[in-house]
Amino acid sequence: MFTLEQIEEIHRKLQLFGVKDKDLPILTEQLNGNEIITVVKDGRNIQLLISQLLDFDSFQKLGYGSVGQ
């Protein structure tokens, strides 16, 4: 369990050193589909290739269900 002081220190450091999504650089090169992204599924992080995400049939074959599940 964190103390209030520890939480405040973490908060300060995140504000100083954290990068907001909107401040990330814009992609300038082509994607090839082999890039790995992480998503949350059923409360746990999973990794998948962008090509798998774009090919939802293969996403389902991996056992990750369908939209709305």
C-alpha cells in the first residue's frame, strides 16, 4: 500500500516525465503489418500483430472472440 506522500511523488514524476498520447510523434513511414500492439482483453494485456487486428477472422481464430463479447 502506498502512502499519500508516495502517491503525490509518483504523480509529480508522471507529470514531469510522462508523455501524453497526443504528444507522441505522427507516423511517417508505412506499416508492414508485423508491428506488435498491446490491447486489454478480459482484464489482461495481450499482444497481437497489427495484421491480425486488421484481419479480424484471424483474431477470432486465436480465441479472442468477437466484437461485443
